[in-house]
Amino acid sequence: MGRLVPAVTRALDILELFLDGDGTLSAPDIVRKLQLPRTTVHELVTTLAARKYIVPVPGQPGRYRLGVRPYQLGARYAEQLDLAAEGQQVARSVAETCDETVHVAILEDTDVIYIAKVDSTHAVRMVSAAGRRLPAHCTSVGKMLLASLPEHELAARIPDDAELAAMTPNSITDPAALRETLAGIRQRGIAVESRESNPDVSCVAAPVRDRTGQVVAALSISVPMIRWSEERRAELEQLAAKGAAELSEHLGHRSVA
């Protein structure tokens, strides 16, 4: 990671002050709360106001409130939350069909973050939670998402000399071996993980696409090894692909026949 930029950090600190109190602040308030020099605060406030992140409060000279720009950013963030909501709905439908644990996950750097999850009703099942983060190369959803990246982006995230952590003895730890696996996933359009993140669980995953056709998430089905077989794997691959296609359709993707 690169270093934090002090000026940006201070600007964000100022914006976050507006979350408390009545939502209005003056420059002296900011100086007192953040213990920053008056000149620094004046420059930051002037910049934030010029970019419409804060605006003067009518009838209260010297006081500011949040402007339209944070609202626009928040609105865009809210739009992205639709993926989690739609993902939860589709995951529930898939889980009702197979009675296994279903996840929807997104990629962040070299990790996956689970944004939706529906549990199996079996006594023996995978224990996990929405919001959990795992190394992408150890999971079926993660391998599906990594396989969907352009080669140059994959190389930037996982260079040839990358050290890949092992979650189980079956985890892939060699970048070259991972690339070979990802190539196979690209060809099949389905990812399989056999006891690579949990020694007692195997998973299958399929890609979720948005209206532009870009892969934005993956849907997986996780099964304890006591219920895993090659026949079961084939069934679940079809079900994961169907569920991922349904979620993609919800996001506006139109598949080409």
C-alpha cells in the first residue's frame, strides 16, 4: 500500500465531523475539534466549498453544511447495494432448490467479500457470514472472479513472485499453478474449489454479470464433503450457473443466445 496523504486525510476528517451534532460547522469549530492550524482549515474549507462538498448555511455567516457532492456519492453507493439485495434474493432461491449454503461475493484487490448468504437447513453445513473476507485464490467465488480479470490486471494483483497464503493443505500457493487453474475456469465458465478454504467443504461458483457484460460478482454453492460427489458436483455446477444467470438478468444483463 502507498502512504496516506495528510491533506486528503484532513479533508475527510472535516467531512466526517458533519455526521455529528446539527450538521453545521464553522471554521473555528473545525480548528477546535481537529486541533489543526487555522490556515490549514481555511484552505481545506475553501477547497471543499469550491468542489461543493460543503456549502454556506443561509443566514448563518461563517457556518457550513454538507453540499450536494456527498449526496451524489451516497446515491451512487446506494445503487451498488442493489447487488447485495438482489444477490440475497437469488441466493435464497438457489438454497431452497439444493438445500446447501449459497454465497454471493465480490472481489476487492486479492480478497473476496461475501455480500449475501443463505444457509443450508442441514445440521452439518458450512459456517460463514455475509461480510466475511477470504483470500480469493482459496475460494471458488474468488477463482471465478480472478479468472474474469484481464491478464494485465491479474498480473498486477498477483505477480509471479506473489506469496499466496494457504488456508488448508489443498490451497494453491504457487502463482503459476493458480494461473493454470484460472485458464481452465475461463474455458469452462465454472470454478470448483475442493477443500481449499475449509478442509471439510467443497464449492462450485459461476460468474454474475452486469448490464454491460462485466463480471461483477460470483455465486457459489458450498457442500460438506459428506454430501459431495462427482455426480453432485455436476448438478450443483448447473444450479450455480442458473442462479448466476438469474442474478445477472436482475442486474440488466442480457445473454446472447
